[in-house]
Amino acid sequence: MNSPLLTALRLPIVAAPMFLVSGPDLVVSACQSGVIGSFPTQNCRTLDDLDSWMGSITDRLGADGNGSTSPAPWAANLVTHSSNERLANDLRLIAEYKPKVVITALGSPKPVMDVVKGYGGIVIADVVNMKLAHKAADAGVDGMACISAGAGGHTGHLSPFAFTSAVREFFDGMIIIGGGISDGYGVAGAITAGADLVYMGTRFLAAEESMAQQAYKQMIVDSGPDDLVVSSAVTGTPASWLKPSLIATGLDPDNLAPLTGEKNYTAGGGSLKRWKDVWAAGQGLQTIHAVEPVSDIVDQIAAEYDAALQRISSFRPVGVGV
């Protein structure tokens, strides 16, 4: 897909919005490194905080992208589920600061469409299955973030490759694929398979600029894919959790009691302490070996991506009889 958004990037990557993890420092560092930085508006406890964050990001990046090297665009992530009582007020700030990209999650993208499209922004809808993908397409979104098996936090169940192919059958907009991709080789694979961008959350979770607790970052460094469990017991929706964090709160990862009552995506929550003490991660853990700056992470991914592209370009199938 030929889009001005894509040509403005060093790498086809979105540093995915992570609850209680993505903040202005991570967003700005990602954009300055040439990838899209994003954050969930719910990371701000109040509207004043959100106003401050958006103002800081805009000022630090330069409202017009001034400088010898223009930064990548930044994105705001809005929960459009009915549990987000602040949605209308958040949208007012979206209209004021005009982020190039708005990502909707856990609900229909329809509530944001008029506002974002009105100022020329791009709407991307998080989807975890084909039913939601069709609904997003019908709503007129510019793109979809296809959350696949292996993603951290609220996760999907489809293979990234199968998901991309299935969506491409009926949707000609932008496809962002996410799910266990944490190095440049995976990015190259996703792009050659038909995606336009790759969602990377876990890879940036242990960045120096992330807001994650130091113990959380160290757990990311110390853990691998076998240290994860997917369960709906915490929020009511399937999500990928770090087993050591569950054990630390006195829970048995193999015997999690189903959530009773309404789904709840907010922080806190009795003994489970959603997101604050029970920590999420995706299957790309194995490639993370240290807490390091975003710029170093992107440099490493770029080197891997270039190596992967060279490998692809050098591959020549041998025909029968040749």
C-alpha cells in the first residue's frame, strides 16, 4: 500500500499502545527513532493529564515536524467500549491536538470517525477476529490492527499470516499485524506476507523510556514464551499474562477462577490487581535481553530487517529442469 504515512517511517512499525506502560517519553523516543509511537489515553488519570501529555508530545516532536530529520507521526489509542466514561472528553482533546493516527480498541470505531476524519486523521481499529474485522471495514476505517495469537495483553487466536490473508480478501486499507513479532526478521516476514505495518508492544516494554516498573522490565528480560498464560480470568477477555507475576500475587496460573460479573479493563481489582501487579506480555520475549533505550532497540530491529530483506532478495527458487 502506497501511503504518505508509510513513506514517513524508517521502519514499518508501530510501538503499540500499552496500558500503564506507554507515556510521552516512549512515544517521543519512538517517533524520533523513525517508528510510530502511541499511547492509550487511559494512561492519563485525568483530562488535565491527557492535555499535558498531548501538549508535551506535540511540542517535543515539533507541531510541523521541524528539524533536519522529521520525526514519525504519533498515535493516540482510545477505548471505545461503554466502560470508558471519558470517551467524549478525550475526543475533544483529540480534535484539539489532531494526532495523525487514532487507534480504537475494545469497541466499535464509529464514535471517533467523524472527529478524526474531520481533521484529516487516520482511524485504525484494533480487531481480534474476522467478525470484528468485517465490522471495522463496514465502519469505514482506514486500517486495522489485526491482533493475532502471540500478542501481549488482550490477544487474538488467529495466526498473523492467516489473519493478514483473510482480511486482504475484502479490505484494501492499511493492515497492521501484531502477535509475537519482536525482531526485524519477523517484521520483514509480516510485510512480505501482505501487512503494511507491524505492531510491537512487548519489544518496547522493557525500554528505558517505558513507564513499566523496573521489576516488570526485569521480568520481561528474564522470561520466555513458556512463562506466559492466556486467560480471561483477569479482565473477562482473553489476555496473555506473565506467570511469575500471577504467582507473586498468590495466584495459580493453572487454576485461575473465571471472572464473575462485568468485564473490567481498568487497573486495580481486588486480589488480581489488574495491570498494576499482574503483568502482561507477548510471545516475543525471547529476543529481549536487556533494558535499553528505544533508539538502540530500533537500530537493532533495522539491522535485522535489512538482513532479512537481503536474504529474501537472494533467494531464487530452482525450477524443474533448470
